[in-house]
Amino acid sequence: MASLLSCGTALAQNASNPNIVFVFPDQFRNCSMEFWNDAAYADKVRWKADPAITPRLREFAGQSVVLSNAVSNCPISSPYRGIFLTGMYPERSGIQSNCMSLRPTCSLAPDAECISDVLHANGYECAYIGKFHAQFPTPNNPQKAGTYVEERWPAWDAYTEPHQRHGFDWWYSYGTFDEHFNPHYWDNDGRRTDPHEFSVKHEVDKAIEFLQGRDDKTRPFFLCLGMNPPHSPYSNEGDCNACDLDLYRNKSLKELYVRENADTTMEKAPSMRYYLANVTAVDREFGRLMDYLREAALDENTIVVFTSDHGETMCSHGVQDPKNSIWTEAFNVPFIIRYPRVLEHRTDDMLLSTIDIMPTLLSLAGLADKVPATAEGRDLAPALRGEKPSGVDCALYIRNLNGEPDPDGMIRKYFPQARGIKTERYTFEVSIKRDGSLAGMKLFDDWSDPYQLHSLKRSSNKALYRSMLAKLRDKLRESNDVWYRESILDKIAASL
Ligand code: CA
């Protein structure tokens, strides 16, 4: 009888736990959403939105809490996924750089307690669809034993075995692969599908298939959808749908680029057209998923997040790397969260970063007491509900590069090239050379200089620099970062 009672209680609790839908297209920058130019939002940011056509995200934003200052602590694919899934910074998540076959130490920590592990243990059905890119590729190809899933070397794509899925019991995913019209996926049982259609559309179809096919509709679900577009390739018509490209085809570079820091003489400049075409495709397919949730009467008791793993510099500052930098185009991400009756629509500039997602979502789901002790971020659910300020005065930025390779060519160590912080007003970065000495510092006043055109001079801003160095040091100590443990920042500060 006791077990029946406890089982009944668990069911009752589960019935009230909200579902969670977490949609994160890859490399989708925050300024590529049209609503930021609307009167209701334009005074919440100091920059202009790209000329993106995103009507479904406008509609969604109008029902959600919209964050203007959400950032990706380590803005590249795999480290983001490590932080999001484990709630730990890269040194503990296991993922310090992008996962590929020359980086054997770079893989989701097998013993990490992921957000999906927690949700699964608390009755959720957990589905992962799309790009996972959190696994060291090994020769575990289910279609051809003893081989990698791709012939290219080094291998980047990967098959994630059932024991590596951290509570995701509905699997339709791949490691990383960049052909938007020729994607592939492995399912629960390792069967491979090559659907030969646009990946974003296919993935939303699969998401709907998952939602329709659930055996126990009283069980809450966690649906994680990692789309690859608007990530590259974005160099020609073959990288996007013609109907989406038609919206941008005839726009001049001057019309496509509204940011004052963009260098439209770069060879990459025409890419904006194809990038925005895929932004629109993501918008449409995201809208289709929202339509399904409404038709299935799932929209009321479901938390929906729309975000991205990092942004895209797209010719800003003349840099080639679309990500892995503190430039706001790469570091700032969309973060829009809808939860009817709990979160009231507003725009907020709280500094939510990747590390806070796990504790915040678990708390919103009624599982605040289940947040693993290993989680390093903060529960910002009360701040999202508007009950109190977030209490976060800065967010940490991390950039790691390859360390020296071993004699066998393998990379097992990472060079922690830069650390920085974003505060409500400033963006600050310190970078080092391989010998640990100072390479440079950048400090931007994002209020007076939102396009980050002029780094503030240290000679005329000594107190501000001191204050930023102190905040960065606090953040590094709090996160037990290698820059703190090895006194990297202290030595630099002492040398100034
Ligand atoms: Ca990425």
C-alpha cells in the first residue's frame, strides 16, 4: 500500500510539472530578430536589429520574458552544450573546446549529472533532436563496426551511444555536420536516416512525431531541439530555401548591414543574405512547432525557451571567426522564455548566461531542490518571475585555444587565452600570450558605444579598469577558474 501511495503521489506531482521545450538554433545572433526594431523593444537596446524577417519570433516574444543581455559564457558549439547540459563551466563539464577526433579529453563528462538526467529521474520523458556535438568521436559507427561515422580526418561528426545520452530516452541526433539539405541522424537504436531535406523542417517534423507518439501523455516531457542553421554554410543559394532567400536577394550590402562596426568589403559580406534566409527559415519552423503545441493543447503547461549556443560576428570588427570572441555579436544570444500564467511578458536586461540555464529551468519546473550540487550557476527563476532582481552583476567570458599537441598529434591540454566579463554596462576582456604575459585588454562602454568601436584607454580610466579587474578576479575565484588557481590574472594585475 505504501508503495502504491508513493507512486500515486509521484504521478500527481508529475502531472503538475510543466513540460520544457528548449530550441537552440546554432549561431543565431540576438540582433537578428526583427522585433528589436519595434517601438516596444527599441528603447531596451542601444543597437539596431538586422533586417531579418522573423514574424513568428515577434509573436512569441510578445508572450514571453525577453532578455536583452543573455550571453554564452564560452561561445562555441561544444563548450556551450557542455555548460548547458551539466550546469558546470568547461573545466568540469569535460568540454573545453569543440569536440573532434584529435581532442580525446574533450567530451561530455560521463559522470556529470546533466539537466536531462535530473528531469529523467523525476519522471520526464526526454527527447534530443538535432546537433549534439558534445562527444569525442570514436570508431563506434553503428553501420560499420570499428570505423568512425565519417571518413574525413580529423573526424568531427560522432555517434552518441545509448549509455552516453544522459537521460535522453528519445534520440534523433548526430554530432556535427554542415549540409543543411543533406542532414543525417541516428535514432534510439543507432539506425541512420538520411532524409535529403532541409534539416530544420525535418527536425520540427520529428519533434511533432515525438510529441504525437508519447505513450503516456500524463508524463511531462523535455524536448531539446538543436538546429544547425543559421550556422555556416551560408555562401550561396544552395545553402538556403529559395522562398527565404527571395526576401533578401535584392537587398544591397548597405541594406543588409546596419551595424556601424561591419566591414562590408570582406569577402564574407554576401553571406549575410544566406544567413538571414536561414534565420527566417528557423523562425518559420519554430512557429510551426509553436502552432503544434497550441493545437495539441500543450502550450499552457509548457515552458518554451528560444535561444542559441552563440552568435555570429558576420563581418563586424573585420574578424573572420564568427564566434569564440567577446564581441557582442558572438557573445550575446537570444533568450526568450514563455511560461503562461507564471511569466508575464516583459523585456529585461538581467545577465543570464549559459551556466544559469540548468538551475533556472529546473526551478521553474518545480525541481529547485533537485539541482545537482555540482551546478555552478544561479537560479534566476525568481528574477524571471519578477519577484526580485537577479543579483548577477557580471557574467563570465571564457576563450580556450589548443594547447601544445602531444607527439602523437593529440591535443589534451587547452591554452586559456582569454577571460572577461560582461556587466550591465561594460564588456571587459583580458587576453594572454602563451608565456602567460599580457597580450591585451579591451574595455567597452556598451551604453555609449554599443557597437564596441572604441576600447576605453587605461590611462584615462584607471579606476574603471581597477574595478573591472576586481570583478573579473571575483568571478574567476567563484568559478575556480585556471586563471584564478594559477594566479594568471594576479600576475597581470601586478605587472600593470
Ligand atoms: Ca555552434
